[in-house]
Amino acid sequence: MKTIKTLAVATGCAIVLYAGSAFAQVKVPAPSPSQTIKQQFALSSVELNYSRPNMNGRTILGDLVPYDKVWRTGANSATTITFGEDVTFGGKPVPAGKYGLVTIPGKQSWTVILSKNLNITKPADYKQEEDVARVTVTPKRNGAAQQTFSIDFQNIQYKSMDLVISWDKFSVPVGIAANIDGQIQSQIEAAMQTDKKPYFQAALYYADMNKDLKKAVTYIDQAAEQQPDAFWVLYQKARIHSLVKDNAVAKAAAQQSMELAKKAESADYVALNTKLLATLK
């Protein structure tokens, strides 16, 4: 009798183990797949981790996503964002680091929050005293309904960009900015004391950021002397000289860049020089 019981127990365990093994081997697509975005920004990068639910015929705001309650801003796991350097988020200072990203959707405005808590998956997990930044944003109405929830980065510039939360017919933008001018100028000044002077990079920085066009002209001229056959450098020389209305020098540099670009079969720079020359008189 004991042997029969032992055999029955052993058989039952085997069935459980087999069933567990069988279930463990089943792999199906996630209904709300996760996404990781790593965006190069300013002097470092920003990394975002979140999950992307679909509408699936459901009413989103005021139903699936209730008004005036903390939302994990996605599905499944908590949404997190990591800044590689100090930034401002909606104008609020935020040190470099990793934060939980949650929102409180409202009928007229949304509250977008960065929290020290990285594991907010339900309203009970949220504590306002853990806020690092809290921003009020007026949502924008979109035309067609967006089926899949999305958070992405848009309008990416040297030191600013927008984090945009969007789903259904709404989008919620939050500005992100980095104060990097002092760091870049310090790097340029230090590099100019070395044997490998970054004339080209410095010229583009001073021109594109509209910092000091005189310095930009000086540096691009020196870059062109360093690389007299570089059509991309000569194009920038033409462009920067055009900014200070030195059209004679700009025209000569653009024509030289054009000829070199044609020899290199660089259609992009041929087109760029053609457009620039059309503006010079």
C-alpha cells in the first residue's frame, strides 16, 4: 500500500513538473511590448524605458486612463527615464540620474512627474514627497487617433528637445534642456592650447549657436587652411562667411567646394552649394 502511495505521489509530482515545464516553454507576443530608447543629447544621452499598450477599441482618457489619478504612463512595468547629465525638465532643475516617470492626466491639464521611486506601477506606490520635478502641461489635440501609446523625443537641438507622450488623440510635450555652453567653451579653450586645434568643430559651434560669428569666421578660415581639399569644410566656410555678409569670400569658397564635391561624387554637397550660391549676390 505504501508503495502504491509513493508511486502515486511520484507520478503526481512528475505531472506537475511536466506541466510546469510545458508552460515555461510557451512564448507569445507581449500585448503591451516594452521599448527602450537611448537618445544622444547635449554632451551625454537620455534613456527611456516604458511599455506600449494599444487602444483595441477602448476609450482611453477618463476610462482606461482615469482622470486625476496617478498613471504609470504605459503598461506592465514602471516607466523610467535616465539623464546622463544635469538638465531642466519643464523648466525644473533635475540632477543626472534615473527617475520614475508618472503622470496625472486631467481634463484640462496634465501633471508630469519625475520621482525618486523607480517602481511606481499603481497609484498606491506614488508618494509626492519623492518628487524630483513636477510639471503642469496643457495637452494638445491630435487629428487622427494614434492606436499605440508612445513616448519619444522630438525637436532635438544642441541643448534642448521635447519629451512627447502621445496616445489616441492627445499629446503631452515637456521641454528638456541642458546648460552646456560653459562646458563646451571650456573644452574649446583647452583644446586650442594643444597641437591638434579643433578649428572646424569650434567654428560650427560658434556659428550654429550664434555665439560669436567673428570667432566662427576666424576658426573656419583656419580649418580650411588645414584641409584645403575638404569640400565639407569649404562649404561651411562659405556658409559662415555668408552669415557675416562677406559674400565675395562665401561665393569663392562655395564654388571651390562645388568643384571638389563633383569630383568626389557627393551629390548632397553639390546640392548644398548650389542652394547657397543662389542666395549670394
